[in-house]
Amino acid sequence: MRKQPPWPAIALLLLLVAGCATTSLPVAAPSAQPALAAALQAIDGAQMLRQIETLASDDFEGRSAGSHGEQITVAYLIGEFKRIGLKPGNPDGSYVQRVPLTGHEAVPTAAIAVGGKRIALNFPADYVAWSYQRQAEVKLQRSPLVFVGYGVKAPEYQWDDYKNADLQGKTLVMLINDPQIPDPKKPDQLDPTMFKGRAMTYYGRWTYKYEAAAAVGAAGALIVHETEPAAYPYSVVVNSNSRENFDIHSVAANPHFPLVPGWLHRDRAKELFAAAGYDFDSVKQAALQRDFKPLALGASIDLSLRKRWRDLDSCNVVGRIEGSDPQLRDEVVIYSAHWDHFGWDPSLPGSKHQQIYHGAADNASGVAALLQLAQAFQALPQAPRRTLLFIATTAEERGLLGAAYYAANPLYPLHKTLADINMDGMNLWGRTRDVEVFGYGNSDLDDLVVEAARAQGRVVHADAFAEKGSFYRADHFEFAKVGVPAVYLKGGEDYIGKPPGFGKDKSEDYTAHHYHKVSDTVRTDWDLSSAVEDTQLLFQVGYAVAQGDRYPSWKPGNEFAARRDEMLRSRR
């Protein structure tokens, strides 16, 4: 690739945070200051809160893909895009990109035969399981259970949990997250040379584990849920997977999943291992060695799924601000946020309000930030040089499906797409002195974040909870996988005017009690000052990219760099 010139001075020097910055960058063109200041002031915290309240209201019924709530949500977002003045984002003249999905519902029954006894599994308290097969009944009959450790095959770490074992037709039992390898010099810490130490790699993500199981021909894969390494309680697994599961529509089986993927509660896993003559914790420890080999448990599972499915069209909602430079307006900078959540479950006790997964923080807040960004850019007297695309994606909660569909079927060429800037769960608890970037150091977009944060008097660092693998859990990851540099951040943990540990306590409380639960509602004690400040920061980053003289790049050695290089070569 040709050597890129540095970021132009104007792309960073004109980033003025009006009214909230404690420091400011030197300004190269004073005439541009008022316009940028006015754009930043157009990001309105009170309006942002009203937008969150609307999207998280009972009327929107939890915004599940393929539901009445989707119809209301899409109509609202199109109305907001029109009010703001965005042009239709789809080249066909509409504000939507059709995303064909299939919804799969299953009623499973399962039992394990081991050591002369039969362990009946209760759904969903003991396990969840589903299938993307388009057939009325899916069965695993006497499928041998094999423990495959973490289910990871990572040549760059000389790690292979499979060891070429014959696993065809078997059901794999595997651990969540990456192998937790102790540092030989500091045994109380993880080895930074193995799987990035404390930070999760994609090998720790549940989607990878199912992909690996399918690749070796397994019929089933059960991930043992443990709250700490998974970074969320078992209730999240139940709420996310025990009702209707979605897939991008295809008449063929999804090659990224075995016939039956699922999760197994840790208590049932321990019971299974004990009945097979093994201590779960001891075997788990053995799985931390490179020489670990798949362990046949001398047990089998019978698992039957009675199924029904439906095909449906969901929508990504897309709006556009056309670039002002005739030579660059066919190049695109994307802002994204998912509009969907988990809908309305009338089987839950209580009133309708108590049955709706409101998704206020996750992700009505991100969608509100998306709308505020569109409003801010529209407030500029002249649009940036490149086109800005604002995408509210569908079915993120079902596996990043809306973003994945766009990445596979882009409305604008990916080789002319400079970046994706994603918002998923804004900081709602007040201003912070710091900013956290998920996957910090992946691309030079992070350098722009650092400059913009410095203008606000803030510092940037890596995610404080890197072990949660958040970089792999939001829509920007689908853009990264196809080579488009992406950034995803949140306000940090150092809250202004709050006691030490305040941020950590809020994060842990949300994960334990509100994440993917009906209680994710608008709170009277929210403080959106940081959400506004973070949105202003993201405006600055996108403005710098849209005005800049070069494309953002992945850092040398990054796993996505080769794909990007190949993509950019193809445009020449």
C-alpha cells in the first residue's frame, strides 16, 4: 500500500467542544469555529432523553425484529430522519434496507445418559438449545458427549483443543471465554503473550465456538455458562436464546452453527462430569495445557427440538448527508447503532410494562445518539467532503444480523467506506475524566479519539473490562471483519464528582440486574451530560475522517489489516 500522508491539520485543529471542554486545540481556520461550535451545540441532552423515552416506551413493545414493535420503531426513525433533513440512505430512494430473516422457535427436551443413570435436563433452567434447520423436528439421538476444553484452534498461539479427533456427529461440551493461561512470572495474572492476557480474543466469543464445532462436523455444541468468564449471568442466556432465535434467511443450513447449538448451566455440567467420574474443576484446569486432548465422557445426550419457523423482512433504517466535494462524495463514513431489543413476552407475570424488554440503555440510548449526530452534521452550513451514512441496524441482539447483512450487501462499496463509528449503550451516569475504547489500538481511528478527547480535557485508555470481549459483541465487529476500520467507545470509569469505584459499581449492577432484562428502563437519576460529551467526541472523529486526506488504517499486525489492504488494492 502506498504511504499515506498524515492526517491534515484541519481535520483535528477545528474540533472545538463548545461549552464543555476544559482545554481546546489550537485552531488553524478561525472562520470555521462558529459553524463547528453550532453543530456541537445541536447535540441536545434533553432531546436525547426524550428520544430514549420514546423508543423505550411500552408503545414500542421492546422493538423486536419482525414484530409490531419493529413497525412502530422503523416508522419513528424514518420520521426523525426526515425531520432532521437526511436524504434517503438507500440508493433506491428509500430510508430502509430490507434484511430477510428467518425466525426459529423450538421446544426442546433433553436427557443425558451417563454412568448407568439418566439426568433429565429442564429447559430453560438447565440448558437452552435451538437449531437453524428448517424442519419440524430436529434430534440428537445418543450423541456421544466429548469435552473439548475451550473449543479453540489458534495456530498463532500453538493451541489446538481438537487434536484431529474424530468428532463427527458428536456433541461437544466446551468452556466459555479464552483459555485463562497464568503468567509464569506472575501466577496471579494472565499471560499477556497468550490470547491477549486478560483481554478476550475472538476465540473466546460464543459465535467462534459454534463455528469451530461446525467445522469439525459436530452435531451439537453446549457451552458451559459461568457468570464471571461469560461477563453476564445465566439469565441473559435464557432471555436471549430461549424464545425465538433469528438467522439471516437462507434455504441452506447455516454453516457457522452445528445442528444444535446451546448452553449448559454450570451446575448441570458439574453433575455430568461427576457422574462420568471426573471433577469438573480438575478437568477445567487440565484444559489449560497445550497437550490437552478431547475427553470422551462416556456419556450421551438425547435432545429433541420440536420446531416452527417463519420468514420475515426486517429493516435497517438508513439516512444520508451527501458529501460536499464532488470528487469525494462517493466515499462514505458510517455511523451505526442498533434499534432492536427483545420485544414483549406476555408469558411473564405482571402488567404489560413488566413484560416488555424496554432496552433503554441497550440500545435506545445509542439510537438517540445516532439521531443527535445526524442533527449535528445537518446543522453545519456545509456538509463534510465525504458522504455520511447513518444506519440504525436490526437484529443486533440476535447475532449482529443487520450489520452482517449490510456488510455482505453494502449499499455503498466497502472499498469506498472509510470507517464505521458505532454506538451501543451510552454513558448515562454523568461526566467522566476518561474515555474507554473497546479494542484500543486496533486502528488509527483511535488516534483521532485521543486527539478529540484531549480537546475535551479527557484521557483515553483501553476498556477496563477487556475480559468481556466487548469489541466482538457489537455491530462494528461485522464491519471490521470485512476490513472496514471501526471504533466503539464509551465514557470511562473515572466519574467527576463521584467516589472511587462508582463507575465499576454501576457497570456491575447493570450487568447483573438490568442487561437484557425487562428492567432496562429509563431512570430518573440518569445524567446524560457524559452521553452528550461522548456524542460530541464521536462527531469530531467522524468529521475528521470525512474531511481528511486519507483513509483510516488498521495498525500493523492487526487481524483485519490484510482484508483491508486487499479491498483497497481492488479499487485501483
